[in-house]
Amino acid sequence: MTSSARPHLNRRLAEFGTTIFAEMSALAVATGSINLGQGFPDTDGPEEIREAAVRALRDGRGNQYPPGPGVPELRTAIAAHQERRYGLSYDPDTEVLVTAGATEAIAAALLALVEPGDEVVALEPYYDSYAASIAMAGGRRVPVTLRPHEGRFRLDLDELRAAVTDRTRLLLVNTPHNPTGTVLTRAELAAVAELAVERDLLVVTDEVYEHLVFDDAEHLPLATFPGMRERTVSIGSAGKTYSFTGWKVGWVTAAPELVGAVRSAKQFLTYVASGPFQYAVAEALALPDSYYEEFRRGMLARREILAEGLTAAGFEVFRPAGTYFITTDIRPLGEKDGFAFCRALPERAGVVAIPNAVFYDDREAGAPFVRFAFCKREDVLREAAERLRAM
């Protein structure tokens, strides 16, 4: 047996241990708490789509390795979805790539497009896999912080512009935004697009919550803006839209040279995944508009249940314009440390949440904010709201 002073974990990943989601989900199980931490629904999606997966399994479709880029039926369905919803035309054979969820799509895109020393500008707070993927690529993350103003978290466009340097390779944009629930406006997106074109930057857009926008918000893919079609890697996912997060079916749409680059990295990650589920998701993408409207209405009702409960419990609530997460400020409760608050909350109230500070480089900026997921049954949300009020 040999020993070494050098740690076993690659130093690029030294700052990343067990994710906060694993920690808090384990705490939920240990305490019997309602888990409003990790973003997964507690009910399955449409029965006809689940049956489509069963049918694919029984028919032997996808039980062996599917094609590397994804099964043709799904790639065609993804292209049709982008055309129908946004007027974006993609060639299913050269401009669409199926991935093992959006998380793999993000990792593959960054591994493919970023070289050691490149800077990646990302909106902070950011989904935790962004930081890890940038680190694995050897890049340097440069956060631009969304800050609360008049009830929502806003992007400071001057701060974004100032963050771009001669070393910047790529902008990593998430809208609708997890964890804040912000949906970037047309004016904000136009400014991002103008900056990307002016500085000749690549852009990776995480759009997994594209069908969960509320009130007057509108999801506008960055690829639809002038000069962006050829420089944008757009990422989508079936998990959030159809409530089958365990199937891990995501995708990339982009110009051929960008898809080719991402595919080169992706093939050495999972190679392929989710064979039978790809056929089912192809059918899901053909669901009528009524499905998406009903899905959004259902989530909006859940948002209101939890938002009202959190407000009654004394939190400052930032009602999200998108996603299925609510960010709250715990300072009105006399608290200021989100980590300590979330670790104590299961014992105090029988509810689990996530401290937003894990999504920040600047932990102090995120310290007082806590995220709750409302993608749960209405009765579960009412019970959680009651427990929080009683706290």
C-alpha cells in the first residue's frame, strides 16, 4: 500500500464535496420532514407518456445502445418543438444532440468549448453543476450577481459588461433562472446578445424551465436574437417539463460545428443513455399546447399555496416569474445564516429547504436567502405551509 501527501481528489474539484441536495435530502429522510429542497415532483407526469416508455421497452426499442446523437424520432421531435414554439429551425441530423439530462449537456458543452485559463461569465446564484463543470474544464468562473430589487432578482447589465475581459470565452445564461425564479426580459436578453456579438463570445443557455413561466413573463430563447443563432448552445430537458426527472433525457440544439464539439465531449461521458425513454419523450414533445397550459396552471396554483404560507410564516418572499422554486429572505425572522437555518429547520418545523449560499461564490451575498421547491402535491404544500407558520 502506498501513501502520498497529494489528496486523492483532483485539485480542480477540491472545493466540491457532497452536494447540498444529497445532504438535505438525507436529513429529510432522517427526520421524516417534508422535502422542499431538491427539485423533483412527487407525482409522475402524463400517463400516456409513461406508457410510451413501457411500450418502447416491450417492443425492444432502446434496450440496446441507441445512436450516439440520440434516436432519430427524438431528434426530429426536438427540432419540431423548437420550430413550433420559437420559430427556430434546426436540422435533426446535424444540429440536435440528445444527452443524459441537462446536467450532462452543461458539462459536455463546457468541457468541449472551454480551455484551461478561459473565463466563463455566469449569472450568480448559479445551479451548482455550473461551477463544477467549469472547474473540470480548467476554466475560471466569473460570477455576475443577480440582486433583489422591487420584488425580483435583477441582472445589472453594466456589471455584466464589466465582467467580460479579453480572456472571456463564454457566457453561461440560465433563464428562467434557478434558484431565484427570475425570467430575463426581452431588453435584458437583447443586451446580452449585443454584448456576445460585440465581443465575439460563445453562449450556453440553460432553458430547462422554458415551459414554466408565470404572470406576464415570457420565455425568449437567446438563439432567436440577432447574431445569436450561430454562437448559442441551447439546452433543454424533458425532466422538468414532463415530470420524469429520473429518465435523464436532455438535449442540445446549436449550429453544426457547436453540436459537433459538444458531441465529441459527450461521447466520452455517458456515450449514450436512456434508450427507451428517448422514444417516450419524442411522443411527449408532440403533446398539444393544452398540456403545457394545464401544467403551468397547476404549478402556478402550487406557487400561490407555498408563497402565501411562507409570507404568513414571516419570510420575505420573492414570487418567481419562472421555475418551480421560491427564494425567500430569512432576515425578517431574525435569522441571517441560511446554512444554519436550513440545517435546523427539519427539527424546528419538519420541513427541508436549501440555503442559496451554496449557489454563490460570494457566500455573504447569498447568506440570508433560502430556496423552497413547490413542485409537490397541493396537500403536501399546505401541510408544509402550516408547519412553517407554527414554527
